[in-house]
Amino acid sequence: MSTPFRRIMGVVTVVITLFYPAAIWLAHGKIEPRILALLLVLAAATRLTTLKVGNASRCWLAGALVLAAIAIWYNALLPLKLYPVLVNATMLIVFSYSLISPPSVIERMARLTDPALPDYAIAYTRRVTQVWCGFFILNGTIALITACWASSQIWSLYNGIIAYVMMGCLFAGEYAIRVWVKRRHRLQHEAISS
């Protein structure tokens, strides 16, 4: 598959993912859930072209298609609202498994820019992976609660805005801590060297 096509499909996937909660909320009561389920099928189809097909990708894809099939079969909205729960559960499994079978997901990402990570950085990336596991548990639980017991507006507000703001805060906080950790280790190294 050509790189420009993958890039376009990547952009389409991001757009669908970002606007999925808003689309569910805006279409609720106006468009039947079985029609809305096609949006989930489209999200799965566009994402498939940008993913490496591993076990996690297969599980996520199967889960998304099962949710869409249930929504189509029963013409029900709940399976569509469970999609963020599926995403968080899949991410939790991937990140947790990488803690059991290193290197951790965050270490793999860090090695893309610095293949020779020092020991303190490896320990740090492991801790960040654990923090992300905690985030996926919390976020997935709230997504489940909003899907099962909250209105479509609350579900959309949480899964379409609040969850992304929380993710952004976690990214920003982690970046600030990473800069501080690097600086502290550099100063310690300089103190030992002099």
C-alpha cells in the first residue's frame, strides 16, 4: 500500500475517531443505530489500512466489528457507545503485556529517537507505561459508566472532549516530568564527573 494512501487513511481515521462521539450524540434519535453502526465499520476499515496486523489489532478489529454487528442486529445504540471501552481495554492489554514482556510500549517509542537508552530512562519508561495502564483503567471505567447509565449528551461530552483533555494533560505532565528527570540525571552525572 502506498505511503500517500496510508497518510490519507490515517487522517480519515483520526477524523472519524475524534468526531465519533459527537456523531453518535447528534444522530441519536434522528438516525437508526443500525445505520450509525456503519460509522464504526468505517472506522475499523480505515484503521485497518494504517495498522500493523498483530494480535492486538486483530482483537480490536474483531471487537469493533462485533459491536457494530450487535448494533445492526438489535438496532441498539449501547454497543456503539461501548466502542471507547473497547479501545481502552485494548490499549490496557497492550501496555500491560509490554510490562510482563519487555520492552514496554513507552520504551519502544523512546528508542525510536534514542536507541541507546540509559538504565534510568528504561526504568522511567516502565513507570510511564504503568501510569498509562492506570489511565486506561480509569478512562475505560468512566466510558463504561457513561455508556450504560448516562445520557447520550454526557457520554459524548466525556468521550468526545473530557477524555481527550485528560489525555492531553497526561501527555503534557509526562513531558514536563521527563524534562525534569533528564535534567536531574545530567546534573548528577556532571557532579560525579567533576
